[in-house]
Amino acid sequence: MTITTIGAGPLLLDTLHTEVLANGQPLRLTPRQYEVLGLLIRHYGRLVPKDMFTTALSGFGESKPFGATTLSHNNLEVTIHRLRQCLAGTGVSIKTEWRRGYRLVPDAS
């Protein structure tokens, strides 16, 4: 049996339909944003080192469903910035740990 959904707070990663739901509503994401957010969701609450993104997505375009190019550190920073905008008001946010990586965490209430 294959697991096709992964929950992280109010987010639900649906790998079968290649989408992320926030509080039951689909987020409008680019293919790269979907892959980056998917990695953060899979490691919810834990630090994801920057190198893990570039390693995990280095084949992006060969074996990934959308055919994008590899992910540099600059591309990653831009993607994270845009994901933060997409996640505004969802109840989760992406925190930066300087020079280390990123962490998807619940918003402070």
C-alpha cells in the first residue's frame, strides 16, 4: 500500500494529485514550489539543510513530473520567499536558520 497524503499541521500534501491543500483549499503552486514545500512537509518541524534541497531536487527535470532544471541556492531562496507568500494565513510558516536551512513550523498564536 502506498501512502499518497502527508499531513503537516493545516497542510496536506497529496502526492497522487500533485497538490497541497491548506485548510482544505488547494494552494496555487509552481512545480518547483510544490517540490520544495513537499520536502518541508515531509520534515515538518525539523530543520531541512539547504544542501538537502539541492540534492533531493538535483534530478528535477529528469525524474520529476514537471521537467524543471536543477535548484541552486539562489533559486532556493527565491522559491522560499514565494512560498512564504503562498503560506500567509494558513497557520504555518517557513523559518530560516541562517546558513543552515529551513524549517516548516506552526505560526505562533
